[in-house]
Amino acid sequence: MRKIAMLVILGWMMTGGLALSADGETLFQEEGCMRCHKAEGKSRIYPSLPEIAAAYDGKSEQLLQYLNGETEAIMRPDTAKLMKPHLEKTKRLNVVERKAMADYMMTYAE
Ligand code: HEC
């Protein structure tokens, strides 16, 4: 009986019942992050994606924690309040989606 239940759950997961993958770039656009974080250039207020990737180089775990509201901003503490409302969106994502988004941002590392 237990075995059957396991198989049913496994089948459900494999047929997409549970989102096991997510597209970080699409999420980044859908959540409106692109409005402030551009794919290139530098900004004193809104860090671009390459600037974010550089700041979190070798700290991808910390980036995940930041997006989950567990760590403070490390880049522009002065303007962190502009970013605050958007952290509410990243906190609402599931683990897989948050990881996909972080991975997408890290693709801009040099
Ligand atoms: C209204 C403009 C705006 C939007 C939209 C926005 N951000 Fe930001 N974000 C900022 C500003 C300003 C900073 C710099 C302040 C800071 O470092 O906290 C920032 C900083 C960041 C940082 C670096 C944090 C650090 O450690 O300093 C990350 C990562 C980030 N944003 C991700 C996102 C994601 C993901 C989204 C979409 C859910 C998003 N942002 C949407 C304005 C925005």
C-alpha cells in the first residue's frame, strides 16, 4: 500500500504536479525587476545585473538568503528602502523559483 502511494506521488511530481524547475529570466521580467536592474551599465542608485553579480561573486548562497529576507543589503544600504517592497515578491516565491532567479542574476558575473 505504501509503495503504491509513493509511486502515485512520484508520478504526480514527474508529470509537473510540483514545479521542479523555473525560468529565472522570465520570473525576473514578470516580477518587474528589469525596470530597475538593467542587463548592462552602472548606476549609483539601481545596481545593474553585472554589478549585482560582481557584488555576490562567490556568495550565491548569500544572494539566496537576501532574496528570502534573511540578510541585509550589501550593495547600496542608502537606497535599500527602494528595494524593500520588491523583496516581498521574492520572499513569496518558492525555493525552486528563488534559486532560478538568483542563478539568472549570477549569469551576469564576469
Ligand atoms: C523600484 C526599483 C527596483 C525594483 C523594481 C527592484 N529593485 Fe532590486 N534594488 C533596487 C535598489 C535601489 C537597490 C540598491 C539598494 C540595495 O542595495 O538594497 C536594489 C538592490 C538589489 C539587489 C542587491 C542587494 C544588496 O545586497 O545590496 C538585488 C539582488 C536586487 N535588488 C534584486 C531585485 C529583484 C530580484 C527584483 C524583482 C523582484 C528587484 N530587485 C526589483 C531597486 C529596485
